[in-house]
Amino acid sequence: MTFPLKGSRTTALALLLLSCVVCVLAARDFRSLWTSDRVVPAPGFRQEMLSRYFDALKGTPLDTPVFVQEGAEPGGTLFVLGGTHPNEPAGYLTAVTLLENVRVTKGRLLVVPFGNASGFTHNQPQEASPQRISFPLPGGGVRTFRYGSRDINNIVMWPIPDIYIHKASGQALAGNESKNLNRAYPGDPEGTPAEKLAFGIMELLRKEKVDLAFDLHEASPEYPVVDAIVAHEKSMELAAAAAMDLKEQGIEVRLEPSPKNLRGLSHREWGDGTDALPILVEVANPSQGRLRGRTDEALVLTGKDKAYLLASRLGRLFVPYDEKGKPIEERVGRDLATLKAFLDAQELFDEEKAVRLEGIPGYREVQEKGLGAFLKPLPAGR
């Protein structure tokens, strides 16, 4: 049996108008993510752009700021990359915290807070994640940052292949990995947008003669390589010393070798293609995992989730987990402590390539005061 649909021009126009309103609101919401997050560099930093190292990035959504500070005493060059995956906020917030607090006394520091700038302009499809996360400041006010996607924006990368072939190795991956910056190294100056971005970062490492390079990430608590340091073989001796230092501080960390047969990742290709000692850091974040419940701002900031608490009791996780969760302060504090441990080890191993930074917030200090205590108020009128 069929029933005839009844309506009128009035209802049709009302529905059309409602659809237009929804489209306008959604478009405005989407476009708001294209406004870059602002930072307040500490005195002594100057700003460059990644396109300085690879001109083809200029004027594209892939270009991103590079902040440089040089100490009075010559030494090595340290590179810190945040935002490879913009839905892993501890990485880019650690980079921002360094940028807004430290003073270089020996050597040079290069900070790229938002490495995958295009990834901050959208959310991961079907993940229902928040668009932004915010932090109250001690003197009043709030700092807000975008919570983006793991991938380069489809608008930039389209079309997406069914299978992604890593050019340097012939390794075959799922087509969606073509949008993943951390599968695109060493890059290709004539390749896809992801490959061009990767090539630009490699050019920065080469042209600036970087000695020690960090790529900061987060991973789910059920992932085996988590709360971990992943080191290229030429970085392993330094990484072992840093890991011992962290454990003496009561910060448990895994030390993992960079697999030679897994290509396209920073810890492999940076080490093979430049003189830098590459390190990838993974900290545990429940909002990255498959066991999580509602993916809202509270989960991202506190790391508290009932499903993960149960999984911990069942012995299914690779990190300790209790009612305290995995707050952003612990995750950023772990990144900062890891960087400090590497710098201390580097000075012991090779003083000529040492980099000294004053003002790195401590692991427990960040947890006690809150991350907002180390974020600067935005100047008025910017």
C-alpha cells in the first residue's frame, strides 16, 4: 500500500530555507578552523616560514611558521616538531610551551608548533571529536587551540588513491595513508602535497644542519609503542642515556628501535636522509584509542574514561592507568622531561653540539600548576 505525499509550496520553501540555514552555519563553523592559532614567542625568537627551505610551499595551506632562537654561545642545533598529527595535542602544546617560555643560552633551537598546518583546518571524519580545546590562564582569560585531524585536508590532497605506494621504498599502504605526513618522508619535490610538505621538513633539517630532531606524538594506551621513545640506530646510544635519566626521575619510558622495514616515518627517514639524530616521542592519550567513550574536550584534557579504567583492571593496556586518567599536563610534562633528558645526555656525549635551554617547565611543575600557567596571554588587537 502506498500513501501519497502531501505538501504545499509553503512547507517546501520552509524546508529549503531551513536547509540553507543549516548549510550556512556548517560552512561558517568549518571556515572558522582555517584561522590559525596564535602564539606568543618568548623574547629572542624570530619567525621564518617553512617555504624558506622549499619554495613550492609558499602560498599554500601547507606552509607553516618556523621559530628560531640562537644562544650567545655556539653549540648544536635542536629541532622540535609538533602537530604532525593535529589530533594529538600534547605534541603541539609542548612545542608551544617551549616557544613561549625558553631562552637559548648555547646553540640554536628551531620550533615548528603546527607542522601539518592543513590538518588543523578540519576534524577527523566520523570521530565526533571536539573542534577546540581551551586552557584558563592564571591572570584571567583563556587560550584556545584547534583540535584537528590526523590527516592533511582532503581539499588539499584530493583525489585519494585506493592504495598508497611509498615512492622511496615501494611499500604499499592503505590509500588514506597518502594524507599522513608521517608516512610521506623523505618526500618528493614533485609529488603529492603530503610528499612536498615532508620534503620541505627534510630540507629544513639539511639546510639548518640540525643535530637533534624531535617529532612529538600521542598514541592510545592499548598501543604497544606508547609512553615510548622511538630511536633511529644512530640515535640509540643517546636515547638509552635519556631513558635511564627519565627512569631515575620516576618517569617510566619504553625505548624502541626504529624498524628498518617500516618506511616513510620521521624516525627512519630523518635518520637515513639527514645528519640529524631523530627521536619520535609517543605519550599515552585515551582520546586516541578505540576503547574510548564520548570524545569530547573533557576526555582530551583529562584522559579520564571508564572503558579504559576497566581495560586497565583487565590487564589490556600497555601503560598504568587509574582514576586520575592521563591529563594533558602529564602528557606535556612527559614530553618536556624527555627533551630535557636528551639535552643533558647530548652535553655529556658531545659538548660541541650541546644545546642549553633555560626555562623548560618541569614534569611535576606542569602537573601542579596546570598547563595554562605556562601559556602567555594573547596581546590585545592581534
